[in-house]
Amino acid sequence: MNTTDRSIESVTLNYSKSLLERGFNKGHLRTIKPFHSTGLCFTNRIILGLVISGNLEVQTSLSVNHFVSDEEFLLPANLHFQVSAGVLGAVIFIARQKFTKTFL
């Protein structure tokens, strides 16, 4: 394991702990190749993420936002969106808000 792997591991471990404390699921690491896109997606829960390396573009019907390494991003619930990576691709760590059951 090289230094970069350990660095990514420590960042994701610390961020995952932070997400759990803030009411999100454990989360997962995702790599997006250069100039690739997720296509149109929908989320019914809040998504919180961190750009670990590269650059990321998040497009919604209302805006286009750009994020670089070490920037956190939030996608609100009930949103259609598309995520794209730039020339260097992107490594991101994302988690969804925990689903809570409500009883009447």
C-alpha cells in the first residue's frame, strides 16, 4: 500500500465517522473517470459528499456547481441531478441521509 492509498483511507475513515455523527449512512467511495457522467439521477434523501481528488460538476435544473479536492457538497432531497468529472476524473465519498421511520 502506498502513501496515497493510506491518505485516502484516513480521509474516508474520518469523513465516514463525521457522516454518521450527522445522521447519514456510512457512505462509500466512488471513482468517476475523466469526462464521464452519471447520467440523470434522482435522490429522495439528502446526499452529502466530499471530493477527495479531481474536480466534480453537479448539474441540476436550477444550477451548475463546480467542486475541487477537499470540498464538501450537498444535494437536497427530491432532486434530479447529474454528476460529471473533469479532465482528471474525480474520487468522491458520498452518503445518503439515514431513513427514519415515523410512526403515528
